[in-house]
Amino acid sequence: MGDGADRGIVTAILHLAHRMGLTVVAEGVEPLEQADVLSGLGCELLQGHALGRPAEALPAGPQLQSTAR
């Protein structure tokens, strides 16, 4: 997150989503520092190359099924 304006926009979006009862997913999280900031602001789920590389469809299938229960 580059500057205070970025942080303010993200904070407002998170606040609005939480007031609506939504779970927030941040996509495209690249540096781990960005993940730390987003988590600190209350973002529940993060997705990006810094957190885990994309998996092929077949190996990911059993993992997805085990978490869907």
C-alpha cells in the first residue's frame, strides 16, 4: 500500500463490507508486507503469488473438497 490515500480507501471498503456482513478477499497480494497490512486492517482472506503459487486443477481438487465440508 503506497500512501495514506490507498490505506484510507482500503479501510473504507473493508468497513463497508463488514457492515454488510461480507467476507473480504484481497486478490493479487504480492509483497508479504502488503499481506501484513491487509491482515492488520481486518481483511479475512488473501490471495496472491507471495502467499502461494497457483496449483494445477487436478492436484487442487482433493484439497478443495476437503475444505468444502
